[in-house]
Amino acid sequence: MRLLEQEAVEPLVSLMNTKNADVRFHACAAMWNMTSYRGVFLESLESFGLLHVLVNILSEEEAEERVMWQAAGALRNFVVNNTVTQSAFAHQGGVDCVIQLLINLNSYSERVQKLVCGILTAGGVSQAVKDVFREKGGFNVFVGLAPSFSDAQLSRMSLVLARLCEKHHDNGKVVLDLGLLEKMLSVVLDRESSARLHCAIGVWGITLHNDDVLIRLSERGFFQRLVNMFLVEPDDVAVVLFPLVTNMLGVEYNKKWLHESGLFPVLVDFLRSNNAALLEVACTAIGAACRDCEELVQDLDACDGFRLVCHLLPSIHSGVGEASTRTLLTLLEHPCTHVPLMDMIHGLESYKPLVEMVKQLQRLQLTINASLLCGKLVLISVSAREKLIEHGIAHAIGHVLAHAKSNKVLGSVCDLIAAYSSRYRPIQSLLIDEDVIPAIFQLLDEDISTARLRVKCVNALWGMGIQCHRARIMIAVNNGVDVLAEMLLRTEKKEKLLHTALLRCIASVCSQDPINQSSCVKAGVAPIIVRTLLKLLIPPLSHTLEEPSVFSDATKGAEGADEEDVMISLEGEAATSSAESEKEESERAHDEEGVEVDVPPDIAARESEPAAGKSLQGPDSFSEQELKTLEYGLLAVWSLTLSSELGGTSFREHGIVPVLVKALQEFGVTPKQAVTFEKYRSVLMNAVGATGAFVACDYRTGRGGTNSRAIKERGVEDVVEELCGCSDPDIAKEAQKLLSYLPKDS
């Protein structure tokens, strides 16, 4: 930077344009050294026209070899790890220059050839460079050169092609269609060629995530020949070939062949090696093979593969640990592996290294994999929950939340908290002692987290709030209810996943907690929840509702959510199971006459209108995401109105009655659909429970039957009576309680 301050760069660039060969050589050499500095400095050099000067030098027909060598070195450094300079290189003549150099490649010295390939390898990271190189016919140049390439040139070409085609489907197809990939494959299969390993790396890059190319290669029998080579290859060669095998195992046809050929145990035997690099790539390939393939999972079990994979877990400080945790996560997706794998993990005492993996932050992917694996284990095994606590998992979680900077790491730990605390109550107090709740609320700050991380944080709070009074107190102490209410309003029109997660979280932290219930209702969540449910159940009526005055400024600048499904799935239990365990037996109240509560005219007018929207066309009209939102929205109504006059009044005044009625009408028929009932059970359960809590809350406070009469007048008594005989005992029980609160005909 001092050179920039001293205005030394511009004269140096001018010297590179001089006709004196010696001066040009030394000026280019100085620039090569200067461009070894990264970042803003390179972008500043571009403002002096450096790219244009370098392209001109390399394009001169009579430029000296030593000058070209220095200029090529400077250009290579110029495009390394800098998106700004890479874009300039792609669109300001850099790619054209390099293609011309490739055409005349054999006329240059070895050292210039290396740097020309280095320019493409460095700049080929950029999508713009990849696209422009293809559009300018760069791959066709390689076709003409390939027959005359030496092994050294073939090695360099393979690495260039790997970079230019990596994660770029169009370029991969071009290389395959032009026959370049066939050339590289023939070298990979030639055990005498010194270029075979570099060609293997090239093929790996070209086939990475490119299903079209993988399928076409598989149809030509390349995978079979590749696997057969493992029978005779030494370990150092196998280390290079295994990643290519992993790519090829993304094709179902190859998995089937591997199972039928009986060669899978040959690959599994590499897990007995003492070579760490080989163990890592072999374990990764085993995981790829077993993904969505029950036959190979059974083959792995039959050849002692489960034990071999579990035995690698203590490899905390290497890529082996990453590979083993990732493979175990894949295996546990198959229910048939749960018992044998849990027995292996328990027998090998693998919980301690797992906890250490979660806690260490030097290898971020290892921490992520270990956190996800712990979350999977606590979902399927009570003994795993106890053992992880015994080895300090709560402290490890607190350590990560306090020190981690990566959103992915923090998100994986929040997933672990949600899974663990929702299934195993003892962990909740331990996590509170580690100051987990304040740390989570700090992460909810939009300035330091992504929308996806905020969903995971809210899910973690949901798990902590289930049946844990101490956690709810801590949430209240951190002004958590106000934070959640503000987020609920801000996400009403955007960030649907986060909005749905907030509904479930509010239901959890407010259930049977009068303080949190009151705070949440006073914060203005009732109209937001009503509008959310109305938009799904009665869309045409939703626009007539007034916006709440609270948090009016919070809607400005709301960030859109990542629509990837990041909600925690607890295999059908979702939130309803926790709600059922939290709801106390409601005392039956006598049908007393109470004081009528005035209903605002706009609400009264809407309640007198016929139900619109989806018009009872059945639950099948709702998407999976809409069903989740309905489930958790109704659960929030249940939670906020249970034993709460304030909640019941607020929801009634904001128009909850048509919502509850429509929900009962829509989903009350689902028990008759035995095949699909489980899909809608949670929504129906929460609809019945929310309606029961709503009509009961004003009885307990002596207000009469205002809510119950409003529900009964909508004509849902027949639906409720039918649900009293539902085959699901929990729904039948809640329906019977609801029916007892509805006024009897005189």
C-alpha cells in the first residue's frame, strides 16, 4: 500500500510498456512480486490499467520469452482469489488472450506453459470465466492439442479442465461431447501413465454434481472398470481414485451394479487401513454408496462395516472424523441400522469423542457433523441422551454458542438443542446453567444472523420452553416474549418458515405460564395469529382486518427467508404431543348466564358473512407448509387462551371465531380418511383443543358463555359430537371437553 501512497505503481506500469526488453523484464518481475499481495491492492492495480498492459504483452508475437514468463506470472497472481479482478479478466480480453496462448502453447517454453495453465486454473473459479471460455471456443482448442500432449502437459490440462468444469454442467457436457473426457478416462485406466492421477482429479472435477455426465459415463461401463482396479491398486493411488468413485456412486445404476457384483466388500476393506488419507476418502465413498440404498447398507453390515465406521469416530483431529460422522448420519437414515449402530457406539464408548468433536472449533465441518449426529442419536436412543449428558454435552453446546462465529456451526448446535431439549427434560436445566438462552437471543439479532439461523434459534427456544418453567422464566427475564412477538409481526408477510417456527415457539413458552401469556397477548400477537390463520382458511376475508398499531415500524426492511425447509421434524410428534402433556384437565363449569361483551361492528359483520375461501374443498387443498402453519397457529391459540381470560377476550375481539369454526369444518372429516388421517391429525387435535380452551376461559372468570355461544351459533356442534367418537383417544377426549362447554338447547 505504501507503493500506492508514493504513486510508484503508475510509473511501473508505464515501464512495462517500454520497448527496452531489459526494462520490461525487470518491470514485469517487480509487478509479479507486487501482485502476490491479495485483496484491495489488486483491485487498486486494475485502476492503473494493469490488466490491459499484461494482455498486450502476452499478445505480442515477438515478445521475449523471459518477459512473457514474468507477465504470465503477474497475470496469474492478478486473478487468484479475487472476484473483482476475475470478472475484469473474463470481460476485458483476458480470456481471449489466454485462448490464443493455448493455440500456440507448444511454441512456448515449459515454464511459460505452466503459467498459462496456472492463469486458467486460478481464474477458472469464476463463473464468468467458465462461461466466456466456453463461448469463445476454448475447449475446442484443447481438442486440437490433446493428441500431441506429453504426460506433463496432459496433467496440467486435466487440472485446468477440472477447474473450468467444476460445478458447471454445461462445460462438463461440452468436454464429454468433444471427447476430452474419454481421453482423460483412458489415461486414468492406464496403469503405466504418469499422468493418470492428475487425470483422475480432472475427471473428478468434471463429474462433480453433474448427473448428466455421470449417467453417460456409467452407461459406458467406466464405473465397473474403475472399481475392478481397486483389486490391484496401491494405497497412494486408491487415495486419488476414491473421490472419483464417490462421484460415480451418485448414480443409482452404479449402486445396483456394486451390490450385484459382490465387490462392495473390497471397498469396505480399505476401512481397515492405517493410512489416514485413505480412511477419509474410503469412508466418504462408503457413505455415498449407502445413501438411499438399503441393499448396500445390508452388505455393509454383513461385512462388519458398521463396526469399522464406528471405530473411526475417535479420530477427532483429522478428516477421518468428519468422514465417519457424515457416514454415520447417512446410515442412520435407514431405520434398520438404529439398533446395531447404537450397540456399536455404546460398546466402543464413542460418546466422549463425539462431545469433544462438538466442542472443538478448529475444523468447522467436524463440529457441524458431530452436532447433527448427536441430534440424531438423542432422537432414537434414551441411553444416548444419558451418555451424552454424562460426558458434558451441555458444556460443549454452551462453549460453541459463546465462541463460534460460523452461522452453519451455530445453526447445527441450535438443531441439537431443539432435538435434545424437546425429548429429554434433564438437559434443559443444564443448558440454562450454561447461559444458552441469552446466547440464543443474541443470535436473533438480524445484524449478525441469517434468516435460516434465526429459524434454528427459534426452534431451540421452542425445545427449551417445553414443560420447563425455569426456561420460561429465563425467556421472560431476557424480554424474550416481546422479542418473539416483534419478530412474529415482522415476518407476517415474509419469511414464512420463520413465522411458522415463531408460532410453535410462542405456544411452547406461553403454555400454562400466566406471565408469558399476558405479556404475549399485550404485545399484540392475537391479531397477527388470527390474520395468519385467516389467510389460509378464509383468504377473501383476511384483507378486512385492521393492522395492529404495536410494532408498526418493525415491518420496515423485513428480510426474506431462505425457503429451504429447515424446520425440525420430530417424526409426527411435532408440537402436539408436548401440548397434550401440558394441558391440564379443564374443570367442567356450569352453564351460567354472563354479561354480554360488545363485539366491534366490523367483526360482527364478518361473522355474519358466509364462509369463503377454500369453501370446504377438503384438507388436501393445503400444502405441507400451510398445514404446519395451521398446526402451530392453532397450537398458539390453544396455549394463549388456556385459563386466560385476557387471551380469550383478545382473540375473540380480533375475529378468532370464524377461524376456529372453519378449521373444525375443514379437518373434522379427516378421521374418516384412514389412509391420510395421520397427515392431518395434529391440525385437527390443535383445532379441537384451541376451540375448547377458547370457550372455557370465560367460564372460569364468571363471564358466562360468550365464547361458547359464538362458537355454537356457527353450527359446529354436529362436527364436535362426531369427533367425540373419534378413533384417536386424545382427539375424542378434547372433543368431549369442548362439547361440555357448548350451551345446551333449551
